[in-house]
Amino acid sequence: MPQYRPPTTGVPSDGHYVYVLACSDGTLYTGYTTDPERRVAEHDAGEGAKYTRGRTPVELVHLEEYDSKSAAMSREYEIKQFSRARKEELVFG
């Protein structure tokens, strides 16, 4: 399983990423992107997913990179099915 990697700065890679955000209300949000830095900024600006709009600021707490969109989307779906406890174990160890 891929390990947490902090987002890179500057030009995005050709990678596909699954990320987990910690929202200001203590909830966790999972998503997919090709540019983690841009996507987190969108969430923080209230322009991301509807779920995160009222829960800013958000913090990137987990990031996994995949070579294909399909692999990343499958992993995103898998994480979204996790219980809260299992997501916390993935994110916080």
C-alpha cells in the first residue's frame, strides 16, 4: 500500500492522487485529484466539494500516488467505505 507523502510544490506530476483531509469540524474527507496542492487550496477557498464548503479550514493528512486514474479511483472508493476508526488508523497510524 502506498505511504503518506506530503504534496509536492510547483508543477504537478502526471500522477493520480487519493487524499484525505481533516476538516475543521473533526471529520475526514476523501477525494481524488491530479494536483493535490491546487485541490487542497480549492477546498480551503470553499470551492471544493460541497461537503467541505462549510468545514474549512481543511488540512491534508494523507496522500497516496498511483500511476493510473482507475487505480486511484478504486482506492478512493475503498477508503470511502472504511469505518471512521479504520480511516483514523490509515491516517494517524
